[in-house]
Amino acid sequence: MDDKTRCAWAKKTLDIVYHDSEWAVPLKDEHKLFELLILEGAQAGLSWSTILQRRDAYRELYDGFDPAIVTHYSLQKIDSLLQDARLIRNRLKINASVKNAAAFIQVQKEFGSFSNYLWGYVNNKPIVNHWQHPRQIPNETALSIRLSRDLKKRGFSFVGPTICYAFMQAAGLINDHLTTCFRHSELK
């Protein structure tokens, strides 16, 4: 293990790799944003570590997170996903992922890309917070509440304010690395 100071949640190997290379890095790739949105919904009530351990299986079973494919999943495909122990086998979450694919495509049509829509919430510039302790980091904010309400109006599910805040952190709209973490200054 190196001697870098990281955010307190990055303890396990997968968490550390994710923390050091992905978390809070501005993300604009459509497929990766869709993947992250689906995985954040799957994570609801679970730890992010649990999702990271299953992410490769999700990528395989969800056809590389192509929303154009996911939106057309049949009941048979959904049932096969529910039988696969490599996924979080929750019917509501899996049904929501199919519903979210259709809503994602509608947002792409309306805004030119989901990225345009999402990054419009922060005027295309990440919000850089200066938290010193993990307890200072909120679970939701007025911004995540606003995003959540709009996504729900557009037909998305599993996009509550807490999920939206985690999504915004992960997609780099918000830099919530602690000021003591080496990644905070790297991503400023």
C-alpha cells in the first residue's frame, strides 16, 4: 500500500482503485453515465463496495450498458437477470433500469445528450467542496433534490435525492474528496 492520504471510505482494493481513478472525475461519456445511473440505483440500501464487486457482471449482462438495447429488454430477459446471482436480484431495481433506459434516451433526444442535460445543473463546471471531515459531506443537497424531482418527472425511477447526490459525486459534477485527500487538489 502506498502512503497517499485518501478519503476514509476507500479501504478495500477495489474501492481504492475506484477512488483513485474514477470517483469525482468529470464524466461526459453517455454509456458511462448510463452505467453509473443504473449502478447507483442498484446500490440503494447497499454499499458501493458491493456494486464494485459486481460491476463487471453488470457490464456483461446489461449489454455494455447500451440504453438502446436495455430499453427493449423483454420480460424473459428481465427474468434471466433476476436469476443471475452476480447481480443484485431485486425486481424493482431491474425493472427501473429498463424504464430508466427509455427515459435516458428521451433526455438524449431533448438535450442532444444526457451529458448536456446533467452538466447543465452545474453550468458545465464541477462544484468543488472543501470538506475536512467525512461527517461534513451531505447525503443530499438542494441541487440533488432538484435533479431528483426533474428525473422523476421525466420517468426515471430509483433516483431519489440521496442517489442523485451520490451520482453527481461519482460523475464528477461534485468534488467531495476531503481536502486532506490527494485527489482533491488533483481534480480542482
